[in-house]
Amino acid sequence: MTRCCLKGRSFAVPGRGGTPRPAPVAPGRPVRKVVWRLLIGTILQRKGTSVATVRPSATVRELLAVLAGLNIGAVVVSDDGLTIAGIVSERDIVRRLHERGAEVLEAPVSSIMTTEVRTCGPDANVDELRRTMTNHRIRHIPVVKDGRLAGIVSIGDVVKSAIEELETEKAHLVGYLHG
């Protein structure tokens, strides 16, 4: 089942991507397009909800070990693993290394983290989040539910879901055209 949203109402739809099969249209009648909106919660169901976190007091060197060990591009900064103090990406580290040199490796993560973190909820629309990520050049957005960290979505996750949705829509259209 895929969680979708139509006209602000969330519901489950069988199949991948949540795109409906087009209905036959009577000659002379206008075609009305139905748009399903894939939700962030659907991406989290597929990829999982685990989020790598580090404490604000951890050193940048320790942060690098987490990034390298998990082969990821960003880590949420949190004292308790549930609330968000900030976020640090590879890009943040590279910029601070350029500005401050190698001594930044022994600095606390809190000194280089982004503190104004954009977040979304599991009921957020994937298309809207993709636009936000593109317009603001953000590659990782934590997902928050009931004030607690519930997952993280990368631009790669969002693009992958868009490709899957397009492939599903194409299959439905080809099936419709071929009977």
C-alpha cells in the first residue's frame, strides 16, 4: 500500500507510486487529470526511519568517522536522538576546513553545525519537498513527527521516488493504450 494525498486527504492506495489507471474518456468530453501526491511517510516506509545522530559535544573528527562508517552525507546533531539541535553535512565540514584549517577537526560539532534546520512531517508532499530542496540547495531534511525525530530524507530518496512514480504512470498508460 502507498500513502497518498488527494485534495488534502491522506489515504492508502494499492500499488507502487499511487498513480491511478486512467479511466476511459467518452468522445467529446474533457479529460480530467487526477493527481496523486506521494507523501514523505511512503519514502520512510521503504527506506526505514533510522537516523544517524551525533552529540553537539562530539568532535568534528568523530563526526567524520560516523559519516565515513555509515557512508552517508549528513548527520543530525542531537543530545538525545529525538530532538534536533542542528545538522552537519559534508559540505559544512569542507567549508569550515577551508576557513579554519585542520584545527577544526578537534572542534565540537556544535561549532560547525547548521542550527536553523528545515524539517518536514511524514504527511508532507514529496513534490513540494523536492522544490524546497532544489530552491534552497538542501540535500538532507529531517522528518519530525509529534516534535520528535522520525527519519531523514535525502534528495536522492526524493528523486528515486519521482522516478518510480513516473515509471508506474508510464506502465499504467501503456497498459491503458494496449488494452
